Amino acid sequence: MMDIVEMAKGAYEASFEIADLITRNKNDLLLKLADELLAFKEEIFAANNEDVLAAKENNLPKALVDRLKFNDSRFLEMVDGVKKVAALPDPVGEIYEGRTVESTLTLYKKRVPLGVVGVIYEARPNVTVDIASLCLKSGNACVLRGGKEALKTNLVLVRILHKVLKEYQIDPRAVTFIDSPDRELIKTMLSLDSYIDVIIPRGGEALHRMCVRFATMPVIVGGFGVSHIFVDKTANLIKAVNIIINSKVQKPSACNALDTLLLHEDIAVPLIDMLLPELEKYQIEIYAHGDIFTLCKAKEYPYLHRGDPTLFDTEWLSLALNIAAVEDVKDAVAHLRRHKAHHSDSILTDSCKNAEIFCNGAGSACVYVNASTRFTDGGQFGMGAEVAISTQKLHVRGPMGLKDLTTYKYICKGDYLCRK
């Protein structure tokens, strides 16, 4: 059994070295990493193909297999993300909120790294590179525990990361990877608050709940939640159909893909007429609730199921969708509050008043007006990459970028000053 305590301690020791790196060196390191990833593309893809084949042989869910698989566009997006992180302003060392108080003491805040960031994640191997690049740029070490389904891919990626760190004479323990699938190690990791400053889980709700329950350090939760679109009676229905399809099919396995479509009852009939042929192209399984079931059945939609109210709490992560009618925007907001709407939710409307009601009432980390829910992403938000998408209300919400991996300290200066 690997000594995870010593591994976390090593990351802690390396974190002081990373925190002292100047911006130019961090950027050079990241650009070198991007080049090395491209140079080892064939080896990365070969390892990934083995992981994908094993996942299929083990009958893992299609959504997980999709998240696991590299293709050219996903790989290049990952590499481009590293370059974008290098190009972003370095938040470390930022001075802000300076003032002199009555005692003549001068105070200001200085932005500093968190220290050691522990991340537990599943499936997506690009997360390994995304997190490592963001942590290195923000001056943090990281302890990574990826899922066993992506182990071969992750091992290649970590080897490349360590190769680059060594070339720049940086302690490779700054990126520490736990390669054992033993789940008991996670509980040990969650107890190491002496070395790990924060835990960020990226996975299903069960993983998040376990981390909250057992961690002795702060946990940033997020990455799951039921995503909704409400189509208001004032919406442009032709444009609404495009957004609904994009939100559902652009990447069905993503946490910001559409799960429940709410239609204002006044436009349900014309919108269903326009929407069903488009949904059928992608063989979307519709779970229709109330009168929507009758409308879809009359149109002989081939992938139709009668919706059960419990399905409103389902994060599908696949080509499936709840559809229901509501009375108005306030009824839509009430539905969101009842059914785990804390990730990404959108209103399609030409009414500024209804848009404001929706934005004020939705408790989601990311609320959209006339836009797809699929935009909840660090790259789309101009962050280069993201560590996670937080749905909690303290410290950070939404996609977590560089600045979200920092905290601050007060620097207090006096002229040999004593308190009276």
C-alpha cells in the first residue's frame, strides 16, 4: 500500500518552491508543457485507447466512456488551455485594498497561493493537465487522485508533467499523483489537513457527499446539478429550438448539459411542433410530464416515456430529457428551487422583466438569458481552463480559474508602532 501520507507531505514541501516562482518562469514552463504534450500525442492516444477499450469491456456507462475518450478536438482543446493559462495575468502577488488606519498602521492585502490543492476526480484525463497547469500558474502544489478508468492515460500525462518540471529544476512532487485505485486511500487523503489545504471533488454527488463528510480540510463542492431551460411565452421559438438542441446534444455527458426543459403553457403546442423533429434526429429519450405527454404522443414521437415526478431530480448525462409545462416565470423559478437547480440554468425570453425575475430567483451558480447552458466552462469564460465548477456559496462559485486558487494575507506596516 502506497504511503499517501508521505506523498502529501512531499507535495507540501514542494509547494513552497512553487509559490516562489516568478511569472516568467511559470509561463515558460507551461508553454514547454504544451509542446511536450503535442510531442507525445501518439503515446497519450495509445494509452487512452486502452482505457476506453477496458471501460467498454467492463460495461461502464456510455456517459463515462464519452468523458474518458480523447479525440483530436478534445486533445487540442486541452493543449490550448495550457497555453491560455500561460497567457493569463498572474494573480499571485497582487496588492489591493490598501489603507492607513487611525493608529498610522498601513494595511494592504496581498494575493497568495492556497498551498496544496487536493483534487479527486473521475474519467476525464484532461482534468489532470487542466488542474496541474492552473495550480502551477497560481503557485500551488497539487495532489491528484484520478479515477481508475483513466489510469493509463493519466500515468502518461503525469510522466510528461514530471519531465517538464525536472527540466526546469522544480521538485516534481509539486504535481503528486495517486495511482492506486484503492478507495480507502481517499479517506486517508481527506484526513491530511496538515499537508493539504483544500479538497476539490470532481465527480458524482456521492463523491461530493463523502468528501464533505470525511474531510478535515475545507471542501469546494460542485460539478453536479440538474440543468434547466425555461422557454417564456415571449421567446423567439425558432431561436429557442437551436439553443435547446445545443444545450442537450453538444456534449450530453457534461454536467451543464440540459436535463429539464420547462415550457410556458401558452407556447407549449407550437414549440413542441417545432422541437420534436429536431430531437428525433438525435434519438433523444423524452420523459414528458402532464399535458406534454399527450402532445408528444399525438405527434407519434418514437422515443417517448411518461414522466414521473422523481425524474425531475435526475442529472441525465445522456441523450434524455424531461419536458414539462409551467404557468409562468415564477412557476419556473419555483420548480428550479424544488429540483436541485444550482449549476447552470437558462431563460429564453424577450421580456426584460421576466429575465430579471428569473435571474434574481434562480439559485444557480450560472444563470443565463438567451444562451445555452453549455457555456459554463472555464475556457468559455476566458479562464483558459478550470479546476472545477463550484456550486457552493462561499469562496467561489461557477468555473474556478487562477484567482480562485488563491487567498490573501494582510501585510501590515508601521514605524516601530505600538498599540496604545
